[in-house]
Amino acid sequence: MSLQRPTDPDPYSLLPEVPSFTLTSKDAPADEQLALTHVYSGMGAGGDNRSPQLSWEGFPAETQSFVVTCFDPDAPIPGGFWHWTLVDVPADVAELPTDAGSATGSGVPAGAFQVPNDLGERAYAGAAPPPGDRPHRYLFAVLALDVPKLGVNDQVTPAVVNFTALNHTLARAVLSTTYEH
């Protein structure tokens, strides 16, 4: 079985169009390979499993909260792989420090919470594509929302968060990084 597959489209390009704003990272520059610091610590990936620093600007003035996610559309399973979902980030927060997605929750802004990633962990799960697979894209996204609280709890899936956020999204920022073993 060959692990070489065609690249799936950017899933955000398939969503209803909304204005964009700027998302950057001192730790994970756009279109560059993630450092081992941001690679998963298990499954033989050998990283430190620390979420990268993220900052954003240019979002709509009427933004009331944010959702922050990391998604791998190139995972060799139907539907991709959710690595991180942070909900109800207050509108006055426009930066997350390195390791904000730790399992301890110590870097999560007050009032925000993490939902389980596709490994079942309420934390950031770093990059861990199968060895020998093509480079995977890790899409960090920040959704600017028109509500202060999304109305979900920390038991829901990332898919439920994103579906619920769909009709509340004022603007979206996406930063694409890569990783391969």
C-alpha cells in the first residue's frame, strides 16, 4: 500500500466565504516545517508536543470571541485529524504563548477551554504523520465570532465546535505549516 496520495483541498476554501485577517507565529512561520518542539511526543514522533505561539490582528471590531484550531487535512483517514481546539477565547486576547495548549490548561486564557482532540486529549497534539508519508499541512486557524460564548461545553468534538461556529464566524485567519518524518 502506497502512502503517496493526492493532496486534499484546503478545507477552509470549501466553507462559506468570510473576510480574512492576519495570523502569524514566531514559532511556526507560514509554509515552513514545524520544529520538533511542536511535534507530538508519542507514537514515535519524538517531539516536545508544545503548541506554537500564535498572534492575530486585523479582525473585525465587532468580534466578541475567538475559536483557535489546528487541523491536518492530509491525515490518511477520512475527514482529516483535529490536533487542537480552543473555544471561547475572549475578544481582548490576540496572542497565545508557546505551549498554551498544554494538558494542564495553564496557558489557556481565562474563560476559554479546550475540547478533546482526535486523540481524546484536551490539549494540543503535535504533528505526527506516518513515517514516509508526504508532507502534511497543519492548518492553524482563528475564527472571529459574533458571540461572547459559543454555547458548547468541553465534552463536544472539534467538528461540533466548527459546525456551531459556522453561523457565528465574522472572519477567519489561517496559517499553514507542514511536517514530515
